[in-house]
Amino acid sequence: MLVIEDEEDIRLLVAELLRRAGYEVFEAADGRAGLQILHESVPDLVVLDVRMPGLYGWQTLERIRDLSDVPVIMLTARDGALEKVRGLKAGTDDYVTKPFGRQELLARVEALLRRGADPVVVADYADGVISIDVARRRVLVRGEEVQLTPLEFKLLSALVRNSDQVLDHERLLKQVWGDAHAVSGGQVKLYIGRLRKKLSPHGPQAFPIETVRGFGYRYLKPPGA
């Protein structure tokens, strides 16, 4: 685990909490130090503060995503609703609001680690629009490679694996997040929107992920596929 937090008391608290839970923990007081540790080690998860001097949390997250698809939990202020949305769009996997409960943080860490250890897709997939190479975590849309975060990859995989079926929020949460109460329905909608935009940046609504109002989402397999 890697904890990047400039406030020493919070950093020490999070690190100690994770160590007591049995995890090996690295600590960094700013983004640059955190990225250096990321270069030198392979953490299973990163806890990243948004508001830090020097290299801001968003800049650090962007560079983390250039280097790795490691799960990232961002720490935000109580009034940071916009920060949460921005973090989800930028590629964070989850967030925890300060002040946070210790058990809440541990539960979110464990949920992300379970998610990474339990891939949704067990076979490659291809149709006339999209192809997924599971072993290499590679996604092609109409022949063009698209970079997805681990959570986005799992979400897309769950949809295409159940193509032409409507997946409600509860089923998506269980398959992708590993917990039916992991995030809210509104956040699922946000992730779906982000996925559509990446898969079809010039016309997100044209990508065949259909919203079925009042029920959920489904991937529409191309005719003849």
C-alpha cells in the first residue's frame, strides 16, 4: 500500500490502520515523493489526498495513471462534491470523505483489492465494434486501442459478457464493485458516462451501451455478431 498525504497526523493514522490490518505500507508526504515510491515498488493500492502542496492530487493521479492501473482511493474534504466527480472522471477507483471512519476506509480498501483479484471476464470477446484481450487488458473499438482503468475494464467486461441483457444497478455493483452497496446508483451512471466517452469520444451516446430507464444498462451486440 502507498499512502500519499501531506498532513502528517492523517498520513500516520491511515498508515497505522493499514499496518494493523496486515498490509505493508509506504508513506509519502507529497505527490513527487509518492511517484518516486511508485517507480521503485509495486503497491497493491494507493490512498491519495486531493489537496497537497506542490504536485496537486489531480496531477499526481494523472501521472499514476500514466505509470500504472493500480487502484486509487482519493481522500476529499467534506464539502468536496465537485472533487469527487472530478476524481471519478479522472480515473480514481473510489473516494473517502474526511473525516472518515476507520472501518469505512478498511472496507473500501478490501473491496478494491477483492475487485482486482476477481476478474469479471474469463474469455476474450469480439464483435463488429469491440474486441477485448483479457490477458493483456487490451480493448479495441473499431480497430483503435482505448485505455481504460481497471474499474472501467471490469464494467465494460460485465456489459459485453451479458450482451443484450439489462443489468440493473445491484447486479452491476456485485459484478464490478464486488458489493451491492459499494457506490450509489448515481455514481454507476457517472462511470457509465465516462466509459461511453472513452469508447466513443466524438459521440458518446452512439456507443452501444443503452440506458434502460428505471432498470439499468445493457450492451447491444451489433447485428450479425
